[in-house]
Amino acid sequence: MRLLALQHVVTLLLVATSLILTACAGGARAPRTMPVAPITATAPRGIDDRALGAPVDAHFRPLQGTIGRSLFEDAAIARLPQSYVSHDIVTMRDTAQLEANLAAWSIVDVSLGYASENRYGTYRAFQVVRVSSIDDTSEMEDPPIEAAFYIAKVYWGYSYEAVFEGDRRQFNTAVSARLATFEGGVDAFAASSGLRLHFVGTGLRPRKPTAIFARGAQAILSAYDTAAAPSPIFVEYRAIPGRWRRTTSPIPFDAALRITVRFENVRVIEDGTWFSTPWNLSARCRMSNAYGSEPVPLLAGDDVDGGQTYSLNRTVELIDAPGGALECTAEGFYADAIGHGKIAPGRSPPVQLVGPGQFPLRISGHGDASYVINASVDVSPVN
């Protein structure tokens, strides 16, 4: 009887093990959970070392009242001097990373949720002078039921931070890549990409009216000045073991298209005067969002005659999401000893771009100084 009972128990264990393995192999995957690595984000306003060990909820909101006190009541706090200057360029790629920063940026009310169609990135230039950390190897108090993370470190220093915000069509894969390599002004990048710009840093201020994407310690120190006393610029959040069960979702970035417009030639119909006439003619192209090119000179004081065609060798490159409309315009002026005036403004028909391909484009201007510009457009995916 004992042998039969033992065999029965073994059989039940084997069946249970088989069911578990089958479920793991053929069932739905478990949701992604918080990575082991801490999350470093912009420090919320008003924070200081007294916040070390304090719990926050799953949306990185501090807990209020007595339940918001440190989880490490008697733990030591280390304050270590630091001295380094650096920069970060980050595109927010998952919801946990984004919400940790939104709690400090105060761009939206996280308690009300944020638009899932919006995308965010940030440029930070910063100087760290001190790092304060709590000894979280000491015994942890029982965390409140609402708690998901606690503040483990506070970084003190100075920062200039520019946050870029746009809908997912404008802030696409290509704009994200361009953010990482852009040279020039912060405002110029936001304007050329059709993004909204928010300044949320503290203690660093641009030396010139226009802030730039400075990279490297010397470039940052040359472009920015420190102001006032050091203040908290970053915090490090660590997950409370066994408390964070909410799924963290990746934030997808829309595919993008590279649009290359090659201006091939211009046929002058009327040159504006009786003989050869110097023309200054430029063109620019833009997408249906705010992203457009700078004017490109096609003719710069070149003599032209009515009825003649002149070769061009100019290119404009744009990046946009599928579904945008491309439109190019031209304008200029002529002047010689006989007369002067404006060249007729020209405009191409708008073309909606739905995917890779090639097609011709024509810009026509009608008036006393008229013309037709012939161009070709090459549309390719951005990797």
C-alpha cells in the first residue's frame, strides 16, 4: 500500500511538472518588469538630502505624510565630493524612464496621465560637485503599500537641461538620431524639427543668447556659466524588492523617410530685361510639419537669357514620417543696367510621401521674370 501511495505521489509530481513546463513553453510570455539597474532622472524641484530613502509610488510621485518618511530610519548618509563635467542626450524609450523624468520636468501632470502620442528627449549639460547616498544595506522599514521605489542618491551641482517634446510623427526615429549628433543651437534644433522646447535645468546658464549642444568638459565650460550655489540636479531611484509589478512598456518611435531633392536645371522663360540678365534665385523645401530646409542658392548673379536652360547642381535633404507632404518654393531678384525687380515666386504642387520611391518635381514661377525648375526626388527609409 505504501509503495502504491508513493508511486501515486511521484505520478502527480511528474504531471504537475509537465503542466508547468508546457505552460512556460506554449503560454503567453510574462510581462516585462523593472530592470535591476537603478533609474537616474532629473531631480524634482525642492528635493534635498532629506529625501534620501523616501519612498515614491509607481509613477515616481512622493508619498505624503508619515508614510513618506525614509525607509531606512537610522541609516547613514554619505556625502562624497565629486568633480566632473559631462553631458547626456537621451531619448525616452520606455514608460518607466519617461515617468521618472516627467515627475521633475513638470511638463504634464503625471497623475492625470500623459499623451501616449507624444515623444520626449533631453539634452543635459551638467557639472557634479557632490553625491549624497543612503546606506541601503541597513535594515529597511516595512514599505507602505503604495511604495514602489525609493530615492537612493542625490547628485548636487549645476545643469542646463533642454527637453524636446513633439507628437510621434514629428519626433520620429530620424529626429531621435539627429538629436544625438546635432551641432549648433538648441532652439534651432527644436524649430527645425517642429518640436516644443522646455528649459528645466538649474544652475548653468548659456553665456550667449543661444544655448548650444556643447559636448565635452571644455566645450561645456566655455559655453555655460555656473550661477548661485550647487543644487540637486539628478536623483537615483531603486526599486523596492517585490513591490514593483506594473509592466513597463517600450515607447515606439515611428519610422522615417529621408527625402533628397536634387535641383537639376532651370529653364528661363522671361529674363526680365531685353538682354542677358543677372539672376539671384534660391529655393527651399519643407514638409507639411514645421520642418523645412534653409534657402539653397540656385543662381548667384548668373547671367541668363529667356528661352535658355541652365544646369543646376544643388541638393536639399529632409527627414519626415510617412504621410507628410513635400512642397518646394523659389524666389529671387534680377538687376542690370536696364532694369531690376523681383523674380516671380514659384511653388511646386504638394506631394504626399507614403513610402520609398523616386519622382520628378517642378517649380514654376509666372511673371515678367518667369521660369521652370526641374528637380528629382529620391525617398528612402531611414535606418
